[in-house]
Amino acid sequence: MRNRALALLALGLIPAQLTAAALSAPLPAPFPGQPRPTQSTELLKRSWQRLDAELRALDQLLPSQPEAPVRDVLSTPKLPANLIRANQPATRQIQPADKVAGPPLDLPTPKQLQASGVAGLSLEQALAIAFGNSASLQAQREQVAAALASFQAAMGSYWPTISAFATGGYEGSRSTTTSNKPNDNLGFGPNFDPPNGPFYVPNGGSVAATSGEWSSEGGLQLNYALVDFARTPTVRAARASLEQRRSTYANQLRSLQLQVSEAYYQLQQDEQLVRVYDANLRNDLVILQDSLDLKLAGLVPRLDVLRRRAIQASDEETLIQALADRAVARRQLAVLLNLPANVTPTPSDPIVVQPRWPLDLEASLLAAYRGNPELEAILATRTALAQQSQATAAGLLPKLSLFASGGGSSSQTSLGNFEIGGGGCCGSTALPLSTTSGWDWSAGLTLTWLLFDAGTTAGQARALARREAAAAQQYAATRNDIRLRIEQAFFNHEASLAKLSSARRGVAAALEAFRDVRLRYITGLDSELNLSITQDRLINSQVQRLNATVGVNITYAKLLKELLPMPSDPNAPILPQLQLRTSATGQP
């Protein structure tokens, strides 16, 4: 009895006055060979001292607290104000103005961040907002538009190109013409006889003039490839690239729906966990009040009250973490939906269990392989690589092109500032102002044939062929990944349904057990330890039922993602679909 009292005193579980009274009681005589009571007490004290030193040394290893340590173990800390604000309940349903994403290059203002409002929305509304606001999905739409423009550009190679050309300008110069011999010996008649012939130019006669010319030229030019072995493969490669982008867009729609569904279900789970842990903490306060009343009545020891305080403190920590998880989950959903900075979403749908998956495993696999956009994108990529390889190899073949051009030109020349010397020169060519015009045309064929490029073209074609083979292996790997994802989701879906059935029975049994043990504890027929164990079992069973419920919904969403039909045209409307629709024959 003495040793037990000293141990409780060392742990601070009983008052020192009670321990002193117990220690002052007479001790029974020891058995033969047993140490004297005084010696045993001294050994126990030294053991306490070593234990106290070890605990103090352990406490020194912990980091220093930013605030003064709490002296009253019965006090309850206040929740952080930011955490309370981030967990406010919904004040309204989401409005059309809340669904409009801000400009992609804008940053939120302090006013927007401070004026955050919590708005409720359903899963269908969340999907519709995500399909309209997702930045990654919008990027995929732009990629599809770019691939369509590239295909249209490639189709233009079947048509000739017609271009217009025009030039115009002004040119000025100063020139001097000098005769190095007379022109009277040409036999042109008396007009060239010296000295008075009008066209006679003596030796050394010269003329200098400044000329200026305005000129313009314009026309049309036509080029058409009559024989081009690379043209058709290039167009087919562009068409395959377009199909690849469209399939990638459809698969992105599937992935986005799964991401939104998982985030929504996770937020539902976090919301429910806050309610569970809050109810658990409220229950702790009720039981703590019962323990205090029983202690005052002398029916339970102080140990029960302190244990309940410790349990309450632990449950407070769990609730605080649950509040933080819910606040983070809200922001994750808001980021996924690309909502404005002043809108915080919260689920308005109650937690409803999805039905059992309507298809068996074999039918699910066959339906997933049929028209799968992920596989179709790989096949389109492989086709594009094959056509690009052919187009590259065609660079070694001859190419025959037709060309034709026609146009006209006009110029006006002026001469002025004449200066003559040595008797004059060249009067017949000195035209003060003259105009020249004309037109021309041409047509013909051009044959080009690359005879030698040191293996560059052949190497590029081989590289594309290797990439085509790699795409085939990627198709096989993706096919296996799809099967693994479906099997994992299918088996986990079945397991979650089975666990949900067990969890429901477990919650019912744990609730009845908790009611019984609490009544027994109040009447003094059971211990606080059994009450704590039963309470933990009840909370764990409720959490397990919640996890199983969310697990059913998430695994259903994963199966739906692999079979969900989605449009490949970015301009087509997108209708959110939460359940798989099957025909009368059971086919999706």
C-alpha cells in the first residue's frame, strides 16, 4: 500500500496529504529475507529521482514553446481566428457571377482575399464549372484549334499559290558623254559633214546631263507542284495529329471529372469528419462532467477526471486538425474549379452512396478498351509518325512544279542641266523627257531531285520509324495500365461496399455498447477505462463507415472515368454524368 501511494504521488495523481497519511500508517512486519521498509522506501525514492531526471532531460529535448507553458491543465485553448474563418458554414448557394474565372494574368487583390465568402454547390455544378473554367482544359482546346489550323494549312498544298509583286522608285544620276573621234567618216550624208552638219560631232565634243527616272513594275506569279510525293503523307500526318489532339482533349475531360469528383467526395468526408469529431468532443464534455460529479460523490478517483481531461485534450487536437483539413480541402476544390479569389466552395449535396457498378469485370474491361480516347490518342500519334516518315523519305524523290508569271513595267526619264563642250556631242540622244513601258510573261516546268545529302533524309526517316515503334510499345503499356486501373477500382469498389455493410453493423453495435457502458459507469458498475475504450471504438466505427462510404463513391468515379463517353470536339456541349448509363442489353 505504501509503495502504491508513493508511486501515485510521483505521478501527481493523488494529493500529497493523502499520501502522507498513508505513509504514516503502521507497516506490517516483513517476511524473512525481505529488506526492511525503510531501506525499501529509500530505494524507491532513488528510483523516483532517476525517473524524474530522465523526464526532465527528455523535456529539454523538446523545442522551446513560443508561448508560456500552460499552468492549468484544466484550461481549454482557443481556436485560431484564421482557422475559424476558413471553416465558416455556407451563407448562400453559388451564383452565376461566382463561376466566372478572372483573367489568366491577374493576381488577387487584398480586398478579394479578405472578402472571401463560402458558397454551397452540388457535384454537378462543380463539374460544369470545372469544364468551363479549367485552365488546363482551355489549353487543350487551344491545342486542338492549333492542330486544326495546321491541318487546314497542309490541305492548301493541293492548290497552287498565286502571288502578286510590285516595285516602284526614283533614281537620279549625272553623266557626261565625250566623242573620242569625229563622226564625219560614217557615210551618213551631208548632215554629218563638218563643220556645219547638224549631226556632226568633232573630236573631243562632249555633253553632260542630269537624268532622273521614275519606274514601276507589277505582275502575278503562279506556282503549282504537279508531282510531290511528300504532299499526301504530310496532309495525312496533319490529320492524324488533329485526331490525336482531339482524343487527348476527350481524355482530359475524363480526368478532370475524376479529379473534381475525388476532390468533392474528399471535401464531403472532411466536412463529416469535423461533425464526428465535434460530436465526440461534446460527448467528452458530458462524460467529464459525469466524472467530476462522481468524484465529488466519492465514487471514482481523481485518476478518472484527469484521464478524461487528457482524452478531451487529444480529441481537441483531432478536431483542430480536422478543421485544418477541411479548410485545405475547400481551397483545393476552389483551385480545381478556378473560382474567383473571393469565393470558397463547400458541398451542398448530402453524402449518398453510389449504387453497385452495373457491369462485371470482363464487360468493364471490354467497354473500356472500346473507343478509349487515351488509346485512340496513341494510335493517332503512331499514324502521324508513320506519315511523317513517308513524307521525309519522299524528299529523296523528284518533284515537278509548274510556274507562270506575267506583268508590266513603266518608266519616265527626264534629262536636264545640259552642258556641252569641245563643239558639242550627241544631240540626237538628248531627250528632255521620255516614257518607256512594256509587259512580259513566262511559263515553264521545274524539276528538282535531291541526289545526295550524306544520309540526312534517310536518317530522319529512320528516326521517325523508331518513334513509331515506340508508340506501339506505349500503346501496350497504356492498355495494361487501363486494365490495372479498372481492376483496382473494381475490386476496391466491391470491398468498399462490403466494408460499408460491416461498418454499419459495427456502428450500431458500438453505439449500443457505448450507451450501456456509460450507464454502467454512471451507476458505478464499470470503470472509466472501459468507457474510454468503448468511446474510441464508437468513433473509429463511425469514421470507418464514413471512409467506406466515400470509398464506394470514389471507386465508382474511377470506374466511370474509364468508360465515360466524352466529346472530342471542343465546341460540343459537355453534360456532366455521375452514373454509367447502360442499355437494355447491359452495354454502356
